[in-house]
Amino acid sequence: MIIDREGLFNGNRWRKCSVAARLHAPYLLLAANGFARMEIDPLRIIAKAYATFNPRPTEKVVMGCIREYVEAHLMFLYDHDGQHWGQWDTPERLLQKYKTAEDKRSPPPPEPAFTEWRSRYPHASTEFARFPRTFGNFSEELARNFPSGVGVGEGVGVGVGDGKNICSSNTDERVCDPSNPTSTNPASDSKYKQIDGWFDQCWSGYWRKVGRKAALKAFRQRVTTEETFKQVLAGIEAQRPTMLAKEEQYRVHFSTFVNGERWLDEVATTKLSAFEEAVAEIQNKEQQE
């Protein structure tokens, strides 16, 4: 596969990715086969794309990058016979003409889902890509275990519970899921009452109010102490000028902000003019209403 230099350097979709994800992109693009598709198996990807690296990137870093590519509408995810696959959105002219026997054995993405996904761009440039239903539960696994924002390093992805399951193996998963807003488990209800109150405070001051359900689920999994809650609240306030200076579609979703621990990001020194501050304030009030 040939990498489109202009697209990689100046493409709008690549701009949505973190610096780390963009630096990993050439290796992960070239790790795909002649059809620009790859099996989403982190160990195989690392062995192929980073064979000469010392140290090699971790699974968490690689899968965090892949999740960012999916969210930026650069890669389409799908299932085939229990295996997870990713199809890069690559023009035919950039693919090598000769395809190996192994390339030809790789399963193509399902139609018409893939064509419909492609047709959503550039409309999808205003929002994160939605995972196809054919992809089963892997999209949730990807979001839970490999959050975007790979630059935060090791330690991300640790959820609520510290490995302790308050439910028995025979209990209904839906009822027992602490991140499920409709959970009827008494222990869950009492435990998450305070966290939900923290969430409401953070949500009211956030700069992009879309995807509340996903945001609440991420918040419940990651913000489990008052100290973390205060850090999140402070991060939202500190990053407000920078985020309000951007067009709304380029502001980070709250679920991504939480999953990637983006409240720890260094704050850029962005100064708004009086006019920009007024416009941003109006937009923020409209979102709250």
C-alpha cells in the first residue's frame, strides 16, 4: 500500500487523532495487506510493524491508536468468523496491483454496511464514527480496554471494582453491570449515587454536550474517588478557553475526555478575543438549554 502523503500531513481526519496516533500511523498503515485491511490482533500487529523496535509499543498503545483511527472515520471495524478485522479507508489507486494469496484469503468488510459507512464521510467529520452492528461487542471492549489518548502511557483502562465482582456468575449481567444506568442492583445504586452527582457537576460545565449515556458510563468506570472528581472538574475548567476557541465538532467528547484521562493534558495558552469569548459563551448556554 502507498501512503498518501498529502492526506497524512493535511487530512482533516488525521487532525482528529492524537500526536502519538499520528506518529504510529505509517507503521500501522503499512502493516495492512494488499487490500488495506488487517486482522485486529495486537500481538501480531506488533510483531509485524514493530519487529525492529526496542522496546516495542505495548498492546494498549497500539489498540489505543486503532481506536482513534476508528473514531476519526479512518478505519472500518468488522467481525468475520470470530476474528476482528479493520479496513482502512484507502482509495484503490493507492493499493498495490498485485495481491498475494494471503491477501486474497482475508475477508472483505460486509456490504452494504461498509459502503454506507464510507458514504457518511464527510458528514461523519462532525462526529465520531459509529461502530457497525455487525461488529458485535468488540467496539465496547475496545472503548473500555483501550481508550483513545494513547499518550497518557501505562495504567489507563483500569475500571471500577479493582477486579472484585459483586455479582455471582449466575446473576443477570444487565442487572449487575455497575456502569449500566438502569442497574437495579442495590449495592450499585448506593455506590454510584455520589458518582452520578459528580458527573452532573462535570457535565453541566463541559464544552460539548453529546453522548451523555456513553459519558456517564465512562465516568462511573474511571471517576471513583473525590480526588479524581476534583481533578476532572479542574481539568474541564482549565481547558475551557482552549476548547471554546475550537469549532464545536472539534471539541473532545466527554466520554473520550474521561476514558483518556484528558484532564491531565497540559493546557495550551489560547487567548480568546472579547468577541470570541462572547460567541463561545452563547454556544455554551445553548448546549446547556
